[in-house]
Amino acid sequence: MTLNELRSALQAILDAEQAADVDWLRVENLCRRTLRVLSRGPVPDYIDDFVYVFLDDAALRKEDKDYAQVQHERLRNWLEGSEIISR
């Protein structure tokens, strides 16, 4: 998975979670799909451990709005930082 593909997948998850009526089944499927693609190849050197935590914690974000808010902010920061790398 390229950095741009990962960024796109994570942005789709973030967008889905910030919809008015969150479809958590869709969010969980997007997270699982992204994890599956990441697991197929060698660990990319551009990935941060936080990305794996985020992809694994959809159920926690669903149950704990404060946790979700912190995780969303961390993801936005990671996406912003990775945009610079992808140029």
C-alpha cells in the first residue's frame, strides 16, 4: 500500500466517522480492509504505530466519544504530516 493509498483510506474512515449518522459497520469494514491490505506486504516505513491503533479501535471510538475526538485529532495531525512526505 502506498502512502497516498493509505492516506486516502484513512481519510475515508475519518469522513465516515464524522457523518451525521455514523454507519459503524461500514467504518469497521473500512478499518478491517485497510488492515488486511497493510498486512499483505512488508511494513511500510512511512507508517506510524498510531495508524494501527486507530484501525484497531473503531469499537472504542464508537463507545467513547471523548476517546474518538482525541483519536480523530491525532489522525488529522498524522494525515497533515504525511501530506508533506507524499509531495
